[in-house]
Amino acid sequence: MRLVQITDAHLHADKDARSRAGIPWRQFQQVLEAVIAERPDVVVLTGDVSQDETAASYALACQALAGLPCPWFWIPGNHDQLEFMRAEHPILEEVDLEQWRLLLLNTRVEGQPYGELGSEQLSSLAARLEGDDRPTVIAMHHPPVNVGAVWMDAIGLHDRNAFWQLLSAYPQVKIILFGHAHQAYAQQHTIDGEMIGVYGCPAIVDQFMPGAEDFMIDEASRPGYRIIDMHGDAWHTWVERVEV
């Protein structure tokens, strides 16, 4: 099973609109072209599909994503508008990956850059994990860990402690994927002797400077995506970059 993560497209209704360091629509197309060549079984887009929060930006995203050779799924980020997303493509909570399962969490907080799961979603997550012990991937937009950039860590997942406490009871959770940080990240967390891989992904649009105290663009870095190959209950993951 090959899962590919893409994230943070920040599209505009105007295909020619610029970000701080590039043209989001063009980079979105280039990243998807590279992803198609990887022959994925499933693709997940972990939030911030839109920058201008217009219905047209989501229609453009779906127009491009329709070219993928496999099912694709998305979750909202702090920049996204749920009603426009749902009008174009469902926002699911779970995907069956045969031997594995993918759980999709919504960490968006209306009007805020930071994320939260909240007690209701945490309870739902526990119930879903209680009912199925297959190896599990969890995807969310906001990082549930500090990534090392002071300004970004302040707007990560605010109820991360409750999230990690919950996971301590469910060793089937093997992988956590997040967006928002606009940079590659890989760390192994151990809870009660069980290892969980926690992974961030390069953005489709601008990359952020790792380790920065204040907001800073990494103009030397390139867009990219993350590949996760799953075999039995083991996995291998790496990041690929795309020339733009």
C-alpha cells in the first residue's frame, strides 16, 4: 500500500496569483504530476487547500486532483472553508486501507491559526480506535508536536497533551501525518514502549524556514510530498522534492 501526502496548496481563484515565493496553481500542478509518477494507491491532502477562501479555489483543486490515478481525500486547515470544501468533495473521517486504516481529523478552529481537536472529537477518536486494532495512520493539519520554530509551535495543536494521553491506550496507531508547518519533519515518539512515527510534509506552496524564531520563508527549499509505503504492520517513508 502506497500512501502519498500532499499539503498546503494555498490556492487562489486566480490561477496567476502569486504567493510570497511562487505561483500556487502552477506548483500544485507540478507536484501532482510528480505524485502521479509515484503510482500511489491513495493520496491525502492535509489542509490549507485555499488561500483566498473562495469556492472557485476549491473547484480548481478538484479539477487538478481528478487527474490522480487513485482515490484522494482531504481535511481542512486553518485557512479552509468547510462548506466550499464539502460542496466539491466529501470530508471523510476514515478510509479503509485494507490491512491498515486512515483516520482523518479536523483540527481547524474558526478564525484562529492554531488547532484543536476538542473533547467531542477526542472521544470519537477513542471509540474508533477501540473498535479496530489494525495498524493506523492518523492525518491532521496542525502539528501535535513542536517542530522547532518558535512562532509555528505557538500555533500548532493546542490540546496535544490530551491527544497523546489518549494514544497511550492504543498501540495500533503507528503513523501521524500533519501539514501546516510547510517543512519536512520526521521524529519517532515512544509511548509505553510502542513507537509512533510523526511526520510533517513540505508544502505545495512556500516553504517555511526550519528553526526560525519568527515567520520566515525558506526561499532555497522546494515544494514536495511525502511517500509512505506500508508492508504488513511496518512502513517506510521519505520526502520527494519537485523542481519549479
